[in-house]
Amino acid sequence: MNTGEPAKHEKNPLLALNETQAQDSADEARRIRRLQIMMSMVSSVISQDPSLTVEEASELAAGAKRAALAMFPDKELAYDLLYKPRLQRLMTERFRLQ
């Protein structure tokens, strides 16, 4: 019996678009959370590892930046505003840099 509604196997283009947007949004949320966890770990290592040298800390910070930009390619300015000062402050405090 035809009730005037599309069959379940027929996709509504608007529903498909909404599903795609929801998937993209969920993917971005996962990448943001992964970035936050990564930066938290890097910050912890820089501030707490007693055997870490200034060169190793610099390499760790550079690697974190590369990873962040791999996850969010066009967001270097955001990284420089949010995470770079935090890592610089940690390194300055930890290694008494000027």
C-alpha cells in the first residue's frame, strides 16, 4: 500500500546531507579531543620528566606542532595563539630560559 511517503530504501537528499554534516562534526570533535589529549601529554612530559633535556623538549614541541597541523592543516595561526605560548611558558619555567 502506498501512503505517499518514500520507501525506507530511498534516501532523502536532505537527510543524507544532515548525516554527512553530523559525521563531519563528529570527526572534527574526535580530532579536537585527540589534539587536546596530545597537548596535555606533551605539557606533562615537558614539565615533569626530570631526565628531559631542553633539546628533547624542543623536539617534542616541534613534533606536537607537526601532528597538530597534520590534523588541522589550515590552523597554524590558531596553534600559534593557543598552544605555542603554553609550551614556551612551560619550557621557560622548566629550563629557566630567557
